[in-house]
Amino acid sequence: MKAKTRVADDIIKGLNEVIEYQHGKRKLRRRHVKIAPLPEYEAREIKSIREKLNLSQNIFALTLGVSIKTIEAWEAGLSKPIGPARRMLELIEQDKTFMEKYHIIEC
């Protein structure tokens, strides 16, 4: 019963904040962020990243959470990584210790 009361209290609090905002008694907090564009990766770049980490295609696929067929297709230029994989490749490329630092792989 306490959880339901807490949820109801949060809803009422939120509605009261909306009313205060509409009457000019509350300002909205805004935060502006700039998001770096996703980099594009060519087949040779993906293979180079993997080789610099000294990982097989199979292990590289496991670390990225994709299939080995996906890695093969990327490295053959048959397909390209999408959103999250591109960001992950960027992080790995920027910091060669990224995978170990965040316990994705252990050597």
C-alpha cells in the first residue's frame, strides 16, 4: 500500500508543479547538450580496430553483442554497423583499454 501512496503523491506533486509553471511561479530547468555525431566506419577500419585489440572475429562479435556473421559482413563491406555498434566502435577506437576497463573482456 505504501508504494501506491508514494506513486499517488508523486503524481500530485507533478501536477502541482505544472499548475505553478502555468501561473509563472515555477521555471523549467533546461539543459542543453551537444551530441557528437555517430562516426561512419569502413570495412578496413573495423578490421583494423579488431586487429589492434588482437581479437578474433568470434571474440570481437561476442564483445559487441553481435553475431560473427555480422562482423564478417562489416569487414567484407557487405553491411555497416548501425547506431549503438558505431558508438561502441568509436569508444573502443578512442580508448584501447575500454573493453578491459569496463570488464567486457579480461586478459
